[in-house]
Amino acid sequence: MEQYEQYYRLPQDVVGHDAALLSYWDRMPAKAQLRLLESNITVSTLGELKMLAEEFQ
């Protein structure tokens, strides 16, 4: 029997531990959050996160 391991990303996996990015993450639409969590994208600036949030809405 094959075993599959499922890995769930956390917001910190996308934006790191920057307080400003995590604060903005909490205000993002759920659809944008989900798309970022499902991707392999990481974000390092607030501008980048805002751009992706608008794009993924």
C-alpha cells in the first residue's frame, strides 16, 4: 500500500515572519490566500503581496 504525505503550507511559509506582511495577510480575501498557499510562491515585500492579492482575487 502506498502512503501519501500531505503538506500544508502556513501563511509564514508564504510571507515569512514579517509583522507587516502577516498583518496584511489577515486582511486579504480568502480566495487570494488559498491560491498563494496552494502555490510555491514566497513573498518578501508588502508591494509584492498586494500585487499578488489583487491578481488572485
